[in-house]
Amino acid sequence: MLFAITAVAYAASCALFAAYLWEGGQRLERYAKVSLWLAAALHVAYHIDTVALGERRGSYDIHAAMSALSLFVALGYLVFGKRLKLVVLGAFITPINLLLFLGAGLRDRSVVPPGVRSALLPLHISVNVLGYAAFTLAFAVAIAYLLQERQIRAKRIGGVFQRLPSLDTLDKAALRCVLVGFPLLTVGIVTGAILTGGFAAATAAEGTRQAFAVAAWVVFAAVLLLRVSAGWRGRRAAFGTLIGFACACVVLVGYVVGDT
Amino acid sequence: MTGELVVVGLSHRTAPIAVREKLAVAGDDLSAITKSILEAGAAEAMIVSTCNRVEVYAVGGSDLGRSVRATLTRRAGGAKLDAHLYEHRGTEAVRHLFRVTSSLDSMVVGEPQILGQVKEAFGVATEAGTIGPLLGRCLHRAFGVAKRVRTETGIAEGSVSVSSVAVDLARGIFSSLAGRTVLLVGAGKMGRAASQHLVSAGAKLLVTNRSPERATALADDVGGEARPWESLRDLLVAADVVVCSTSAPGFVLTHSLVAQVVKARRHRQLFVIDIAVPRDVDPAAGQLDNVFLYDVDDLQKVCNENLQARGRERDAAEKLVEGEVGEIERWRKTRGVSPLITALRAHVLAAVRGEIDKTAGKLRGLAPEDKKSLEVLAEAITSKVVHPALVELRRAAQADPDTQEEVLGAATRMFGLPDPRGPETPDTEGGHPVDDGSSQKGGASNAHSRAEPSSSPPSELERP
């Protein structure tokens, strides 16, 4: 029940942020922010109820990890969005957040085989959750960058243009998110490799997940390298971030769908 | 009441610049002419004089319009102005004032300068002592309406001049213009205006021109640095915003030059504003990554779109103005019964106080707090007693003159008050409609505030 209420709250927040992006206005902005805080508070309650106090106490299942990922994305946005005055990014972040939360709802049973459970597993899950949360934020910022660039090139400097931050701000924000996510993903991949004994995949699905996790790492590494070495920024860096996140999404979808 | 609000004037809608400039009033002239309007029979007066309008706002009787017209004609050296002058009275004049102050009557709807200009005119008139309760109330209300129109509608959104659109665009690309470098290529008039806007937003200006003397002169004029034309490529690498306004017949910034520059800049964003005709920048350069090119047509198109968007907000703004005109009308009508309301309240309060004082005199050992409580009691009883009568009087004020006369006469006779049709009592509360105090609990402090009339005009219209 709490899951459904939280999902509805996230959906409402999505709609309000989209309306704010489109229409603007202080009232819509306030409602959108309040609705997301409310949804996040419900989510915290749900998470505590289901994971910490519920049947899954101490377990490492996909449901809990996805739920935590969604929660970190929401909280990360609420904290950093306020600090960096990027309120409008909620319009891009809340839909992804809703999908992650609904994705968590698809998996309500643990899929972690008892064989791979070890003291390293909590670290592996935690760094991956935080890393993917950072990439999700980077993805949303990159989408906002491309939209803003499109508005400027199309010479449309009306409402949406006015509400989105400058290209410069968006580019820097995307870089920061990737800089946070990349080392976390690196640790996640290394701990994953240790847990599975190299990259020995037990199933085809697991092999695909591993391959795309590495692909995401390679893409984000390339984005960072090209930013430093060739001065990549703006649209190219945004597209690189989208490709990297697409690879990460395949991994997430792989976990949601499971080995079946 | 000593009259109604009258506005006589001309604006960009009714008179060409050649006529407007004959009437333009500035500096010391402003208060002198305002005073001459008073001598012409006005009780209150104020003159708004801008490049787009000259208007006299005055309070007076039915002949006032003619006197003001005559004064203005004399001011214009006897030129025939009748075809250009407009005149509004009463509600129409209030509506006009609200529309002007809210920039609904401006050449560029939503422009912010007019509000400052009306405020300035108000300041001059206040200093000259020509503002009274009616004009004071209407102007304060007008400033409030203008603020509401700006914040509650989109009438002022989006830039509508080429220079400010350029600054808006630059802010969409760079988080801040402070510390950014603007390169002005050529010393054209338009480029100068645009770069001045960018510099006032905090950017550093470099100027380059084929003629170094002109570059130096312009740089000195706008607070920039002149650079040699030969170092154009290096300057393009260093700049964040480039404003081109040369009179060169061909492209100054070719596609290949900009492509080289982009590489040398390590893909930092470059905003190029080409306001030269013929164009200085190859349009193909605008397709390069991280290069954002706007020519004069693009900027003008944005201006036009913003103007259209403002036009769409006009209905909402007009509706808002209309509501406020209704408010001021209700206040104006209630103001007619204010002297009677003041007299009625004072009459009842005096009677209640008298009785309380009599009783208090018989009581021994009354502490100061007890006396204060009795004062509050007197206020409270007065409010209770007069409240129904005041409600009726205010209602009558909004009715037709016959009903108003009838109710006012009845109240005067019932309470044994002086004839309200006698000489008008000055507006004892600086233009506020008199409150019966029924909504206030602080009787003692309330009584104090009534005893000392405020000299400053009210900032908010009290709703009767």
C-alpha cells in the first residue's frame, strides 16, 4: 500500500515538474518541490518499513537496491538542485526516478544467490547504487543541456529557455555528476569481479549485465578523458553521457528482468 | 469633495514627436508649471513628461480641462494642440493613470521605465506641495497596480530590444557575464549599443577595428581596451562573446576562420552576434559545435516574438487594472461620507467617554491600568453602537445621489450632527476612508492614531 502511495506521489511530482518546465510560475515551482519532498519522505518510510524493519532485514535483494537507487536520485536532486539552483531539472529527473521506483516494484524477491553473499556484497551494492544515482543525475542534466542548446540554436528564447539554466552551468553540473559516479562505478565493477571470481558469468543474462557495466565504465572514462585531453564539452560530452547512461540502463533493466 | 480627477495630455498615440517636443517639460520647469495649473483652478496637480507623453493630472471642477488645455497651449507657444490633446475625467482618468503606470499605454508594452517616470513626477509634485488626498491615493494605488501587473502577468517578460535580447542570450549560454570577455569587431553604432549592454552586465570589453583610431576612441568611450585588427584570430580565441558590426562588404569571420578558432579554444562556447548589414559572419559558422550565431534578423525576430507574447498577456493585465479602478471608485464614493462618519464616531465616543468619566469620578483608587481598560471600553462601545450606522452610510455612498442624500440627512438628524453638506472637512486621515474601528481591538492605541492625522498619503487602499 505504501509502495503504491509513494509511486502516486512520485507521479504527481513528475506532472508538476513537467507543468513547471512548460508553464513556469512560482506557485507551480513550489508545488513541484513540495510534492517531491513529500514523495521522498514517503519513500524513506517505505524503505525503512520494507527493508530495515520488514522481511528483507539484512538481505541484499534487487528490490531494495533499486528502491535505494531511486531514493538517492530523489534526495541527490533535492539537495544539489537547491544548492545549484537547478530546480527545473526536476522535470527530467522525476520521470527517471519514477521508472526506477516502479522497476523496484517489479522485483520483490531476492535474486542474489547465496553463493555470492559475502562481506564484500554490501560495499558492492552501495557503491553501485550511489554511482548509478550520480549517472542518473548526469543523464538528466545532459538532456537539459541538449534541450537548452536546441532552444538557443532554434532561436526560441521564450519560457523553457528562460527556466533552464545556462549551457555553461549545465555542462559543469554534468561533469560533476560523472566525476562522482565514475570512481563509484569503478569500485563497483572491481568488487563485482571479485564476487563473481573474475568475470565468469553463470548465465547469459549475467554476462550481458557485466558486459554493459564495463561498456558504461569505458564510455564514461572516454568522456572524462576527452574532456581533459581534447577539451570536449557541451553537446559532445552530453551525448557521451547519454550513451554511458544507456549502457548503465541495460544493466539496471537486466537486474529488473532477472535471469528469466 | 472639491472635484474629480482630470487628465489632459498627448502621447505617442496622438501626437508626432514634433508636437510632443514642444510640450516637453523638464527640471525646474516641472514644478513651476504644476503650480501654474493650480493657479488655473486645480486643487491638486502633477505633470508626467517623458519622450512619449506629456500629461497633466489634476483635481478640480468641470472647467478644469479647459484651463489645463489653455495652459498647455501657452506652453507650446500657441501651437494648435486640440487635435492631439485628449481629456479623461473621473473613472476614465483613473483608468488612464493605471494603464499608463502599468505600461499598458506605452509604445513598448511592459517597458519598466514609465513606472519610474511617474514616480519621479509624483516626487516633484509632492515637493511642490501640489499632491492632495485624491491624487495621492490614486497614485499610490497606481504604483500598486503596476507592481501587480508586472508580477502577476507576463506583460514584462522577455526582452524587446536587440541589445537586451543579446544579453539574455549570453546569459543562456554563460552562467554569468562577470569576468567574460566581449570582443567588439568594428565600430558600428548598433555594435556599440549591444556591447555596452554586455559590459554593464559585468563583461570585459575588447574593441578591434580596421581603423585603430576609431577602435581607441570607441574603447575609451565605453570603457574597453582597443586591440590591433591584425590580432583578430587571437582575440577570437580569447573572447566569449563576439559582436560584429563592421561595414565590410564580405564575411569577416569565415567558416574556416571560426572552425580554426573553435579548435584553438578547445571547444569553449562562443556566442557570435552579427549585427552588420551586409553580414560579417558566414552563416555556416553557426553550425559548428559550441558556436552560437545570431544575426540582426534573428535578434529582431526574438524581439517581435516577445512583443507578441506581451500582447497576449494584455487582456489579463487590463482585467487586473479594471478591478483596481473599481476599488478606487468605491473608495472615492465612500470618501463623500467620510466627514459624516468622522463626526458620528466622534459624537458617540464623546458621549460614552463623558458617561464613563462621570462614573469613574465616583470610583476611588482606580489604577492607571483600570483607566486604560475604561478607555478601551469606551472605544469598544462606540464601535458597537456606530457600526450598523456606518455600514448603512457606506452602502448609501455607493448608491445613487438621491438615496445618498436621504440616508445622510437621516443620520445627521438622528444623531444631531452638523450638516454634512456644509463646507468640506479636510481629509483627516490622509485620504483613508474613516474606519469605524469595529475590526480593531486595540481601542486605546486606535484612539491615539485618530487624534493625530497622518500627513503622508496612504500606501494601501482600505476596503470599505
